[in-house]
Amino acid sequence: MSGQPVRSVRMALQSAKSSLLEPLLNRYTNSPRAALDVPKNEAPPQSLRPEPSTGLAKASLVQAYTSSGQTQEEGELSNLATTLAHTARNTRLAKISDEASLEILEVEVKISLKFLEKLMSCLGAFTTQNQHSQDWIQQIKDLQERVVETPTIIGVVGNTGAGKSSVINALLDEERLVPTNCMRACTAVVTEISFNTSNDESAKYRAKIEFIKAEDWQSELEILLAEFHESNGTISPGCNTVDSPAGVAYAKIKAVYPQKTKEDLKHSTVEELMQDPCVRDVLGTVKTVERARPELVHTVLQRYVDSMEKTTASFLEKAEKREIEFWPLIKVVRIYTKATALSTGTVVVDLPGVHDSNKARATIAEDYMKQCAGLWIASPINRAVDDKAAKSLLGESFKRQLKYDGTYSQVTFICTKTDDISITEVAENHDLGGELFESWARIDQIEKDISTRQESVEELEKSKFDYGYELKDVKDQLKIWGNWKRHLENGETVVAPSDVSKKRKRSAEANGSRKERNYSRRSESYDSEDGTNTNTDDTAEELANRPVTILTSKVIKDKITELRLKKRSTARICAKLDADIKSQTQEIKSYIKEKGKIKAEISARCIKQRNDYSRAAIQVDFAAGIKEMDQEDAAEEDEEQFNPEQDLRDYDKVARSLPVFCVSSRAFQKLSGRLQREPDVPGFQSLEETEIPRLQAYCKKLTEAGRRTACRRFLNSLTELMNSMSLWIRGDGKERPMEGEFLRSRLQNLDEELGKAVQDCCREAEQTLAKHIFTKYSYVIQLAVDEAPLTVAKWGAPINKQNRAAGGYPWPTYKALCRREGVLSNAQGVHNMNLQLVEPIVKQLANPWERVFSERLPQAFKRFAKRTEMTLQSFHQGIISRAIQSGAGVTAVAMLGQQVRNYQAVFGDVADDILRDINAHQREANRAFAPVIAKTLASAYEKCAAERDRGLYQRMKTHMTTHVEICRSTMFAESCEEVKDLLTQMCRGVEKSMSEKTRGVFELIRQKYLIVLNGERLQEYLMPPLDRHMRTEIAGLIQARKDGTDVREEATETATIGPLA
């Protein structure tokens, strides 16, 4: 027998060895089987490269191959060599899953989906002959459904006038799609923008406007009418003040019912207003807009979402012919566009605020905040640093909510309006005077040169003017003398008028300047073209007494020659003046161009300097804000152990990790060829300098992690499916079965170990919550109980006009808060009585809560994934050892090894899925403190809102103080208990979900091992001879997908990707 084939197999085995298998490999090398020859009809490939990512599968083969001293049939050796080649090929997808770029992963998924279609078509043809073909088809359909993309939601927040909508339009690469208004806040509703998957050109831009339900508008109308009326039924004087509760209520009612006057509204009821047909017809509906061009969609949206809520009351009264404004009735607007920035699955949501007076809108805004994978904070660059926007981060409660949600790392800061810049201020503030000195000096010199050239041009223009008229005068004289010459040639006597020279001399003496002389020449009467004197100032007697000069041919000829010479010289002077003027004008243009270029360079330098400074300052401020809150919460949590010199996290890293974009939407639009009626934006020479392209690329990149995970999961599931079908296809029942008792015992142990891993992980999660959160309840509850009276007293304290936050509420605001269950957003900001009461609890739990859900629980579930991985590996190694001893199922063990790797990846996915569920549940739970307080104070809010007439404010404060005093001993405990119940339910749900998923994976393992190794091949798993054609076709499809040869078939449609193995 030739030793070459066996040497090839030995090389493959040696390349795959590990320290665990070293003894077995040594035994194989010294065994008599080394001399065996592989049957020629099943020769192994000459070169099999090992893949580290599938070492477990190859280890199975190695151990199966190296059973010491046991003689194997040549046919089995042939099967083993073939299986080794199969396993090597099968690692191609494993390598792609582990190492390939996202682009290759997505192409592989695309090709694999087409493979699944072919596979399903092949199985479909045999559903009548093989009853389990339908089961495989269902598994294929389930796998296809897993490719559905999960959107990455990005919330965009910012104060009014921050330029959010303009940035979003630039991000979408559209001039106008999302409504904007330079005069006031425009987008008063939540606006979601996502990619348009429709291929209909007439619906290239789509929008869906979802209106609130009738009951939601009715509830809000009741509050608005109560704000509009005084307690005695009269109209509230506050409706004339824009920012007062009554003024806001009136503006909103007037927007929806523009024909109603104050007097009409005074006598209107909620039921009557609800019957308005314009309102009734849209409530609870969804309006769909589909257009081919963005401006058409923009026009429709502008009409629906544009608000005039800041319009004065007097204007509202005069605008009786206004149309209805729909924005108070809109729940959410969804826009679909083919923007490249959204093509990877990012969904951008413009969030005007989560404290809307309409509960439906407030709820959907809050839901988006819970789902956000990223948060973009927009602020004008000239206010971002001065206002410490990154540090204050839109308020302490907002910042603390980010901490609870664990979304600090997902914040992105966008400095808008970078084109709005004062060059002088930036140069002074950033010490650019020295750097820009030469540029400014050159500009000064250019301006002087321009001034000199302009003065020179003015002088040249004057000279040109004079010589121009002189040239005209010469031409006129040439014409006259030419006529005289013709008269003389015709035999006529030509007499020269004697007064011509004298009159011209007098005229010259009377006029000092050349210009005036020219004017005099033009204005005085002169001889006509035929030589007749047309001067009408001389009397007949004077004409008779004048001397007469007869002109001879020589005189005329000499005069004409003289005039011609003068004409040429004057024309040359005029041409020279023209050339000088043109040259000087061109120089002026060049100077102006150079000046503009230098100014643009100065602007660009100042813009870049301010951008760089702002970026660094915002990052530092952001980290400082986190550090300040960390220390505040740490001091509140344990004052004795608090050490301000010990950092709770790496704040330098926090600063560096904050993405900051300094963008100019206007410059981007202008450089993109839009905003044709707008002037050029100085300081920007390319689109990249606006940073909008960088923001677009960043937006696309945000989905990469999720897309990569989805691709890997899909390819792992595909490999599992193909391996399962391969085992099914080769199910002819010829292999020696493994002892059933041993296999069932090992499977039972595996089931118990996996179940124990789930229980231990869930117990650890429960103990972590109890130790780090629940044990602090008694302390934080008492803190809240003690501080509650002080908080309530502060609400009713005198108003501090210098610092609103330090004083109490004006009575209209206090009453408006009570009408809205303690939550109100107005010109002074967001007010939440319920959250203020639980603030001692929230502040105390912030740090431990963040550590539990950002560090401790993720670590626990990583340990679970690692434990299950080791458990599966140990189980499979035991099976391998038994197969070596008994010589049973060694070929199948090798194929099952790849399945084990897939199942290990599945447990990793289970841990990731559970963590995502936990994160979603904890975001619900951490928001549950305040609603319990609101429920407890409901009766107090109702009493306060119902108060009227004299002394109402004092009675309101008394009601609130009394109610809180009675309930404070129980309501904070109930609030904490509610959160505890939610977290406990979360743990139970997690344990149930983990148990079900773990059990599902175990059942797959049990089924495969029993079927393949124990001979439990029920009749339906056998491959009848009649299905030989289906076996061949399916095997060919699967092998082509594993090898990657089907990629070539798709070369004309997708990028060519050769086999990676």
C-alpha cells in the first residue's frame, strides 16, 4: 500500500492537534494503522488547512481516528477521510462568521438566502414522497425570518432654535423635507424618519401622520378649557399672556378651532367642541402622503405640523380666517425617504420633549426614549460652550435618567450653526491675532491698493471723458471741412466765418476746465455741415461789417490734414486710457478676489479653531457633569466612605469617547447646490468642512454592531441547519450504534448541568439586586419621608424672580401642575412634583443601580455563557472518548462536533438576548418611582385643581401639605416596593425565558446525538431508496454552500467572494 494518502491524513491531523489531544496523537503515530492505505475512490484532499475556530469538531475527528491499536475497516477509514474533508470545508462559513468584514458577512447572508430558496424548492418537490420534507421547509422559513432587520433608533433632542430640523434635513441630503421655521418652533410633534424600502418612483417620499384618539383629545380639552376659564366662569386674563398656562391653553384651542372667538369658547363645552367635523374626522386616523418629490411632501407636512403657539393672543383674535392647525391632534409623524444615511437601518427621531401636555404624545416620546440606542443632543455652537450644554445636559433629571438607563456612552453632541461666527471675537478669544497678523496686514494693504486703483480709474475716466469729446469735436470739424472741400471742388466760393476762432477763444477764457470747454463747445451754436453759420445771436448789421476770408484749396487741405493728425493722436490717447482703465479694473477685481480668498481662509481658520475648542470643551464639560453627579450620588449614598479624590470611573476616557460634531447645515446645503436664493456661506470650501458628511457616515456606522451580530447568528443557524440535514441525508443506519444507557446518562447529566447553570445565574442576579439595591430601601425611604414636607413647602414658597428654581410656584403654575397630575412643561422648564418627592430615593440609588445593570449583571451572564460552553465541550469530549473505546459512531461524532460549536454560539446569543431584555425591563422599572407617587397624590391634585374664589392658593397649599403629611410614611415604601416587584418579575421572566431557550437547545442536542450515535433512527429519519434523487440534489446544494462555490454563480449580482477556507 502506498503511504502517501495516509501521510496526507496524518498531516491534517497533526495540524489540528491541541494539548488536550497530544497523547492520543502520539498513540496514533505509533499505531500499526499508520501503514494503512486510504481507498483510492475516497482519496482525501492533498491540502487541508486547519481552522482554529472549529477546533472542537476536528478534535473529535482526531480522537476518533486515533483509537490505540484498534484495526478499522478500510471503508470506515475512507469515510473518516471524507468526513475530515467535509469538516475542513464546513469551516469556511465558521471563519467568515468569526473573522470576515461586515460587507462580506452581508453578501454571504444574501447568497445564503438564495440558497435557502433553492433548498426549499427542492424539498417542496418531494413533500408527497417524504413527510418530513415539510418539517425542513418550516425550519428554513423560520431561519429566513431571522434576517428581519432590527432598527437602530437615534433620538435627537435640543432646545427651541437649536437647528435640529435643519441638521436632520442635511443628514437626509434634502433641502426641505422635515418642516422647519426660522421664526418659531415648528416640529411640535414626534417625527420619526426611516429608510423607504418602496421601489415605487411615485412614492419615493412617503409620510404617515398618525392622529391621537378621540378620548385623548377629550381629556386634554377638559384641562385646556379649565385653564382658559376663571373659577367663576369668566375668561382668564392670563390668556393674553403667551407663556402663562391660560395663554398656552388658549393658543392650543385656537389652533384647532380658529373660528371660535374668546366669547364663543367661554360658552363652549367639551362635548360641543368634540363634535366639530374637521376635528372629529381626523381623530384616530392615519393620513398617508406619497409623492415623487420631497418638496411636495414637505408642503403637506408643513401644513400639519407647523405650530403658531407662540403667536400673541391679539393676533389670534384678528386671524379669524385662519385654517385649522392639526399639530395638537397629531400623535406622531413618520417619514420614509431613500436617504443614504438611513440605508443601513438607522431610524432618526426628532423628540420635541417627553413632557407634552397631551398624554398620548408624551407617552410615545417617552417610549422612544426607552428604545433609543443613541441620543443626539443639538445646540448652537455659540451657546454650547457658554451655556455648559454638555454639562447641564438639559437638566439634572434628564442627566440622571441617562445614568439609570446606562445610555451615557450612547450620547452624541452636535454643535449646530458653525457658520454663525464673529471673526473678530473668535480671533481675540482664541489668541489668533499673531497667526492671522499677516493675513490681516495683507487685507489692509489690498484695501489700500484697491482705493488707489479706484482713484486712478476715476481720473482715467475723467480724462477719457474729455478726450472723448475732443475726439468727437475733431470728427465734427473734419466733417465740416470736408463739406467745404466739396463745395470748392464744385466751383463754389467758400468763405470762412471770421468769428469762429474768436468765439471759441472767448468760450475758452470763460470756462476754466477742459470739461467745461467741451460743454461750451457742445452748447454754442456752430456752423452747419454745409458751412452756413447758424449763430443766431449776431445781428444782421454785425454780420455785414465782419471781414470776409475766402478759403483756398490749400488752406482747406492743410486744415483737413491737421485735423486728421489730431484725430489719430486723440484716438490713440483714448485707446490708451481704455487699456489703462481695463487694466486697473482687472487689478481691482484681482485684489477683491484675493481679499475674499484671504477672508475665507481667515473664516475657515476661525471656524476650525472654534470647532476644535468647542469639541474639547464640550467633552471636558460632559465628563465633568458625569463626575459631578457621580460624586453627588456617592456622597448621598455613603457619606462616611465617600472620597472625592477617588474617581469612580475613568473620566478622561469618558471625555474622549464623547462624539462631537460641529456642523453647518446651511453651508452644506449651499455647497450641495441648494438654497439658490441664499448668499454664499464664507469659510467653507468643501462639503467635508461642514462635517455633515462625517455625521452621515457616523449615522450609517451606528448599525454595524447589530448587523454584524445578526449576520453571525444567521450563518451559525444556517450551519446548524446544513449539518442537521447532512446527518439526515446520510441516515442509512449502517454505523455501529453507541450504548444507549451510556448516551442517555450523559445526556441526562448535560440536561442537569445546563439547568443548574440557568438557576445559578438567575440566583446570582436576584442576589445582586437584593444586595446592591433592595437592602438600601429602608434608608432611602426614610430620607424621602423626612424631606417630603420641605419639598412641599418649597412649592408654595414666595417666588424668587432672580432664581425661579430657588422659589415657589406662582399660583397659576401650581394649579396647572395639579390639573396635570404634577407634571408641566412651560417657559421656565419642566416641572415634576412627583419626581421631586422621590428625588432623595432616585439620587441615592443612581450609582448602585448603574453598577448593577451596566457591570454586575452583564458579568454574571457572561459567566453563564462561558459555563455552558465548557459544559458542552466536556459532554462532547466524553462522547468522543466513548466512541474511541467502542469504535461506534466515530464518523458521526466528527460531524456532531461542528454542531456543538454552533450550540455554544447559541448560548452566547441567549445571554446577549437576555441582557437586552433586562435592559428594557430596567428602563421600565427605574421610571416607576414617580408614577406611584402621582397615583397616591391623585386626590390631592384633584382637590387643588377644583379650588376657586378668594383664598384658593392658600387652600391648595393646605390640601397638598396635609395629604403628603398623611401619606408620606407609606407612599415612598409603596413606590420602592413597586420597583422591587417589577425587578422581581423581570428575574422570574428571565429565568423562564432562559430555561425555555436552554431546554430548546438541549432538545436539539439530545435529538441529534440519539439519532446519530444510538441508532435511534426512526423510520422517518431513514432515507428510502426512492428518495435517492432528492438526497443527491440536496447534498449538492449544501456542499456548494459550504464550499462557497455557489458564490461564483452570484458573481454577476454581488461582489465575488472566494472560499476563505
